[in-house]
Amino acid sequence: RIALTRYLSTRREFFCSQKVTVTLKSNV
């Protein structure tokens, strides 16, 4: 269960970073 939580948290961070990258590219 801990591994699953860690996986979800990592996936969320990755998604957020991707979202920020797309936003920056759109602004530029």
C-alpha cells in the first residue's frame, strides 16, 4: 500500500511538472 501511495504521488508530481512545462511553452 505504501508503494502504491508513493507511485501515485510521483505520478501526480510528474503530471504537475508536465502541465507547467506545457503552460510555459504556450506562454512563450
